[in-house]
Amino acid sequence: MSASDLQANITADDVAVLAGVSRWTVNRAFKNNASISPATREKVMKAAQTLGYVPDLRAAALASDRSNLVALLVDDFNNPHKLVMLERLTRALRTRGWDTLLVNTLDREDAGPALMNASQRRVDATILIGIQFDDEVLATAHSARRFKKLIIFARTSQNPDTISIAVDDVAATREIAQYVMRRGYKRPLYLAGPRTVSAHLSRKETFVALWQEHTGFTPDAVSVAAYDPNLATEIIDTTLRPMAAEDRPDIVVCENDALAIGAIDCIKHRFGLKVPQDIAVIGFDDVPQAASANYRLTTYRQPISAMAEYLVDVLENSGTEDMDKMFLGKMVIRDSA
Amino acid sequence: MSASDLQANITADDVAVLAGVSRWTVNRAFKNNASISPATREKVMKAAQTLGYVPDLRAAALASDRSNLVALLVDDFNNPHKLVMLERLTRALRTRGWDTLLVNTLDREDAGPALMNASQRRVDATILIGIQFDDEVLATAHSARRFKKLIIFARTSQNPDTISIAVDDVAATREIAQYVMRRGYKRPLYLAGPRTVSAHLSRKETFVALWQEHTGFTPDAVSVAAYDPNLATEIIDTTLRPMAAEDRPDIVVCENDALAIGAIDCIKHRFGLKVPQDIAVIGFDDVPQAASANYRLTTYRQPISAMAEYLVDVLENSGTEDMDKMFLGKMVIRDSA
DNA sequence: TTGTACGCGTTATCAC
DNA sequence: GTGATAACGCGTACAA
């Protein structure tokens, strides 16, 4: 209909011609703190409007070497908490002017190529929220490619080249362990997920150490290869199946809610037992399902929104100081333990 | 350590110097079907390796006007099926060489800005999998901005300027309705989500019409503003609460699993009733939870992976023919109905 | 406040 | 098979 339909790409030059200014003045009109008179800006904006012009962010990124784009490398899509993290992160980022490149790290071997992918897009930062990025991958990634910022979200890492934004697992686990003891549970079973980075500070190691310290006994622990409720159901099944009723754990302490939900399903539906009367369950994350009438899961809530906001702070910070940060969450007591 | 650490950006020129060829030959070495001798290619690749060079996709996109990047506009993050769709889409895209820009459409007013955002990144296509994109938004979007391709995924649209990749809702709903009748249910309650595009072809309208046609009765229907299990729990609660037991529906037919799960939670835990004995429930999507021991949800599975693959076909197709496509799914019979 | 070289790192196209 | 020219659309730095 309008002239804009005839031309393939409207550039700042076209707007400049129509507005009767130079191309760089058009540029200034679209820049926030540029020195430009209100009159000219309005003139430019009107011309831009009629032509349907919007600045080309590819070209801007190329010229300025800042893209306002971050790559988000994700796997472990069976964990419902991933959806929460994706929402909070993209919300915080977008609200503050950042775009997100979502990279599905297809499998273990894809971790390297996925990092390379982000590198080729020249993103301003790469954020890892997957489980496939172990110390080895991180090391090779950092030696081989150039990353402006490499951020590990919701997971601690000892790697000095990365910025870790996570909840304080030791403090959180201590709170959980104290709660479990205070409620009088005697035979906990720890259900852990895959071990990747920094195993010695993991929730499982911490819980086991605390329990030993306070009771003298080493609790049993089992683990699964992914944070998948179905895997949790199966491992709990095979763990409890051969046990005599009196030998069964009185509580299953889970590394996160994804596992806790699978554990509850198993306890209730495979064994016909009651939660928490027969076996209690405790989780971590406070996923939306945890609050449902069906699970009423006692868990530990991570302050994901605050962590996401801090992540954007990190992006906007150009200093070189250590930006690692640990957050404190809080226990959410419901009925499952 | 190496020379690459000293220089900020390694470009094809640097590699060209080291390999003793021209910049354009370096380029060819990285291109799949370029005419270049194997010897030169190897020489170039070795030089690239030592310098740590990888092509800059920003510059490539700017020069070629093809980015191999799509924008994925998403809202409705409370629906667990979103995580499945995100995984399948990003997997299919990435496997075939496409990157994904994930845009969280923050709220109703943000739909326009989100579309604009994608436009500014000059993506090759924009994919909508949200619920906030009604006919009005689509119309203004298309008149105001230039989109190479505008794809509606997992939702039908009557808009002629968009490509719709979705399951055949009419066929699916017919199958569901027939199943419900065959199993002898008499008083269905339809639980619908928000109505956006193409309401006259929606699952709800179709179900209601079919039921009327076959029984002469108009089934009750209620709807919620988002595909959120918690909202479903509440609306079912307020709907059943004032009913006498004999007036209650004998089955709740849900527009999708997110609602069905909330409905089951309500029926079992708020009313202490049994599913399916007291009230049956049927869903749509077959989310991972649907198979859990706790829900055993009878539902209708969309062929998301096939739809995602077809979406990439659409991206790779440069023709102008109508690429709309409807898929058939299949019923998954479990215990909830 | 406004205008002007020059560069960002590629790709398309044509010459050799 | 290889080298060279001209875009792609904008940002930076400086000059006017």
C-alpha cells in the first residue's frame, strides 16, 4: 500500500532523506541519551513511522561489538523447574533490554558445539543452566573459545573463569537437614541427580556429611542420570522393593522437586503408602506443582527472580571484580514432610 | 598463551595471512559446497584452528540477509506443555542448523513490542506459540512490520498472512467426543482455556456442537484465562461446589492436559472423589505428567516432533505456495476416562 | 546540535 | 580454483 511496501529494506538513509536530515541524526533520534533537539527527533520519528523503519540490530551489533544478546544453554528439559527458570530469566532480561538466544544442548557431546554456536553469534554473555556442563567442558570451552562472560546459573562452579549465580547449597542443605532431624526422622534416603560440577559441595555430599556429624550414621543415597520424575519413580521403586517394611526409610530427601514428585508418585501409587505418614518426602526448588493439592510438597524455594535480576546486573557491569554470588532461599513447609 | 589471546577479534583476514591465501578463500573453506581444493581447505582450517577463528554470524547475516535465526514468541509459561514444545522445537531447529531467539511475551500489551523486537533482529521467521496473539495483534503486526515468515505453531489461525502448523482440532475433538459417548458418559463439562484466534473452530465449540448434534443436549462449559493447572483447580471447585451430587458432571473434558491435571487435583483432593469412578477427566497434549502413576490421564497426543520437523521444512522452503498444514494425533487411553 | 570519514566482518558477483 | 570490488546498515570519533 504505502511506499514502504515497494522497497525491500528501509534503512536510516531512507528516513534521513524523508526527514531532510543526515543519516546520523536519524541514528541519534533512536538513541536514548543522544544530543538532539526535540524538534528534529520528532521530525525523524515521524518519517520513520511512515516508512516503517526500525533500526537493524544486526548491523548495530556488528558496528558496536555489543549485541544486547545472551545465549542461554539449556538441557534437562524433563525438569519442570526449567520452565520456571526460563520464564524468570527471559522476563528479567527482556524487561531490561536484553534478548535471549535459546540453545538446546542436545546431548552430552553437543555441549562443546553449543558453546561454539553461541560464540559464533558473538553474544555478550553465555549462560549455562544445564547439567551437561561439567568441569571438563568448561575448561576446554574457555581455553578454546573467547567468551565475554560465562555465567553458571542456579549451580555453583569452582571454575575461576566463570561467574556463578546460585543459591547457597550448603546453607540450604543445613536448613533442610536440621528440619529433618527436628521432625524426628531417623532413616533418611537421599535421592540425588546427576553429578557434574563441584561434587564436593553438592547438596547430597553436604547432607550426608551433616547427618553423619549429628547422628553418627551414614544415610543411604541413590542417584539418577537426570532430573526426571519418571526416573525418580523407577529408582525409588527398585530401592524400596526388596526392603522389609521396617527397613524402609522414613523420609526421602530429594535434590530437587522433580525427583521429589517422582518419589511421591512411587510411594503412593506403586506401594500404596501414605506421604508423610509412612514415608515423608522433601524437595528443593518449589516448582508450581509442589503447591498443588496432590503433592503439598515441603521444599526449599530458590529466589529465582532475584537471581535473574542479579544476572542482568552482572551483564550491565563492565568491571572486572569477582561477580560470583550466592543467594539464600527459604524453606516452604507443606504436608509432605 | 597463544597469539590468539593478544588480539581482540580474529577475522578471516588474520587466517588468510597465516594460511597464505586470500580472505575469500578462507571463506570458501568454511562453506559447504564451495569450489576449493581439498589441500587449500585443509591449510586454511589448520590456520583457523591455531588462531581460534570461527566465522562471525552477525556479519554473515548482515551481508547475506539470511540469519538462520528464528524468533520464538512465547507466553503461557504455566502450561507444562510449553516446555515440551520448546524442547522439540529447539531440537529440530538446532539439529538442522537454525538458532532460536526466545522472546517472552511478558503480557498482553507486550505482544506488539515483542513482534517488533523480532523484526529488529531481522530473523528469518517469527514463530508464535503463545496465547496472546489474537487476530487483532496479528493484523496490526502484519500491516506495520515486515516479516519474512510468520508461523503459528500448535494453533490454527484464519489469518491469510500466517502459516499455521497445528493438529486438526476438529478431527481430534471428534475422536474425543466419540470416545466419551462410547464410554457412556452423559453429562460432560467442557473446561476451556482463553479464547484467542479462530474461536469458531476451537476445540470447545467443536465439542459442544458435536454433543448437541448427537444427544440434543448442550453441555456445560467453563473457561479460564490461562492454561494453568491452579486456575483449573479453582474453577472446577467453584463450579462443582454448589452442585448436588447427582447434578455433577460425570466427565470433565479439558482443552488440554494443563487444565485436566488441575481438574483431577481438585476432584480428588478438594472433593475426595475418585477419578474416573465419580468423575472422569480427559485431556489433550499428553504432557509427561499425564503418564505418571498419579494421573494416568486419558488424552490426545499431538505429533509435536513431526510438526517441529515440518516447521523447519517450511523455513527451508523458499516457494510461495500455501504452507499451512494440519496434523493428526492419536488418543492415548489411560485410566482417567 | 548536526554532519562526515572510516571501520565492523562477512557475502555476492565478477574477473582471472 | 582463486583473488578482487562493492555492498550490507550501523557506530565511533571527530570536525563543523
